[in-house]
Amino acid sequence: MKRLIDIVKRLNKARVLVIGDIILDEYLWGGVERISPEAPVPVVWANKLTHAPGGASNVAYNISSYGACASLCGVIGKDKNASVLLKVLRKEGIDTKGVFVLPDRCTTVKTRVVAGNQQVVRVDWEHREPLSKGLILKLFNFVKKNIKGVDAIIIEDYGKGVVNAQLLKMLIRLARQHKKIILVDPKEDNFQYYQKVTSITPNRKELENAVRSLKIKDAKNRLKLNSDKFFTDEDIDKAGRKILEYLRLDSLLVTLGENGIRLFEKRGKVTHIPTVAQQVFDVSGAGDTVIATFALSLAVGASREEAARIANYAAGIVVGKLGTAVATKKELIERLS
């Protein structure tokens, strides 16, 4: 563990640029004492409203929580939610120079109504229309201008219109030219465009859907899985190896919820890392914590397995908190100790 603790102590030395779908997480807190007479739904007595960065901005928030330098690139609307989000981001020391304001597009907001410790409902406000070619070029030029000052790039693909084939192709080529770490939090619809990135971090469902939609074939026939509906552990191993090979990745990190993390590396090495969560209150945002911690660890010299183990510990911390949360260096060191 001493080696992992030494790596965690250096996380604040890294500089990471996050580009992708920026989201504001809104929480309406309250309690439930009765059922509505108008419909069979609970009546939530609201008593508090809070906000937190979500999507790409939550990844940047996770990076800054370790004391590292985080830059954010993406789009928001010209509305009150954008003002709320920018205030939160700047309070956390996140560089927002790469955040572009679009008057004809609303800021993506996920409003969660929470009664006690239970999420009752979620309401989403968003635009999913693809960005214009001109705006895509603006985003790319911002990354191009700043790439020499960062150690890693994280692409957050939430399917809200920012990340597309054109932008991915330009960003991957640029990162490889400058020999920068580039990680992707993937959307299954875009898997075929992630070729030659350093690593991607799908969850179990995203991996399953990607394998089915890509119809990856081996030398003789289609990848044979045990089930067309639910993947077994053996299926996960087959799918992981095939995705790693198909996309020509350095590694593939699959998050498996309560079953931990599985790391696939070049030359066939597969490492299963069991969960270390002591209690689970809320899994929202855990994937953002994983990719942020994994990227930072790689950026300060950790091996892929070391980075995955540290990311697993960080995820174990945040799922024990209610709402979108982050881990800190102090918490990670205490848990590792």
C-alpha cells in the first residue's frame, strides 16, 4: 500500500483538461409523510435545494478535489442554471475559459428529488442536437492551444451533442501527436470512434451494448457469448479482450458496480479488483470519480494496475456519500492506510 499512498500524495501535481457534456446536478431535498390525493405518488415536503457539477464538470470537480489543475471545455446555455454552475465551478478553482455560452441552447440540468435517503424522481432538461461544425472547431482549437500545458485529456461522452466522430478524430490525433494520455468515458453509440485512445472506462451495461452493436468478429466467426441478454463473467472477459483489440487501446477499465473493476491490458493481462466500498448510499457520479482518479494516477507515473486500484478505492469512498460527491487526497490516504 505504501506505493499507492506515494502515488496519491502526488496527484495534485497533474494537469488535466476535460472536454465533453457539461451538466448541472440539482438536488431538491425533503421528506415524505403522505401520498398525494391527486395521483398514487408521494408528496415531498421540500426544505432544501443544492447544486453540484455533473457530467464533464463533475470529472473536473473530482480532479480539483485532489488539488490538481483542472480545465473544462464544453458548452452551456445563456440561462440562470449556467450562472449557478459557473459559480460552483469557479469556487472549486476549475478553469472555465473553454466553456462556451450558446444563447439558443439550454444548460443541461438533472434535477433529483430526494426524500430522506431515497431518490424519488429525476427530471432532465437538455438539448441533444449536435453542435455546428464551427463550434466543434472552436472547442478543438481551445484544446489545441492548451494541450502543451496538460498531462492528460479526458473526453466525457454523455450523448448530449458535444462529442461526435469529427471531434473525436481530431482530439485523438492531436493527443497522440503530443504524446498525451487520452481517456474516454464512453457512450455505446460512439464506441467505433474511440480507436487508439489510451483507455476507455465503460460500465458493464455500456460494454454489453457496445459489443452487440459493433458485432465484433474474431478470425473465424462472431464473438460467441453465453447469453444474448445477460453477460456472465466469462462473457465480460471475452467482450473486454475483443474491445481492447478492436479499438487498439493500451487498456480497458470496466466498472462492475458492487463487483468492483476489471482491468484489461495489452498482451492479455486481465486483473479483477473487488469493490472496497464499506457502505453504498448513492452510485451517481462514481464513474466520474473512477476516470478522474485513473487519469491523475497515470499522469503522475502509476502503472495501469496501480491506477485502477487507486480509482477503485476512490469509487468506494464516493458511493458512501449521498448525492454527487468526490474523494479527497486525505480520504484516499486514510482508506489506503
